[in-house]
Amino acid sequence: MLHVLSYDYVPDILERREPFRPAHLALIREYFEAGRLRLAGAIGEPVRGALIVFSDPDAAADFVLRDPYVLNGLVTAHRIEPWHVVIGA
């Protein structure tokens, strides 16, 4: 089973994220290279949130505590939920 972290962003996320984006992407890379994060990306057009897929719920919870987007008020809400994958690559 995987776990999905979903984010809701502030309306002007594209403008406000720039100072924090390199650190946010570095954190994503860190979790991915450690095998704790499987997929990540923004959702919506225009961007309104993100989905990040983790191997376990503790990884997702730890990520939220360290994410510059959360720490700097760009995330208005988040949820961590189990994802019961039926089929995948």
C-alpha cells in the first residue's frame, strides 16, 4: 500500500513559491533517492495543489514537517491518506 499526501496551495502559488522552490525540490529528491517517495507533482491548471506519493505514512508526515512550502505558508491544507493501488507500473 502507498500513501498520498495532497496539498492545497494559496491562489498565487506560482509567484510566491520561487524563493522556496529549490529547497522544496531538494527535499523531494532526498525522499525519492532514499526510496521513500515514489511520485510527485502539481495538479490543476492553473496550479491549485499537489499530490506526492510515499511508501509509508511516516515518510509523508515527516515530509510535511520539513517542507519549505508548508513552513512558509504556501500550503493551506494537507491530507495524508492510504492509496489502495489496484494496478500500476
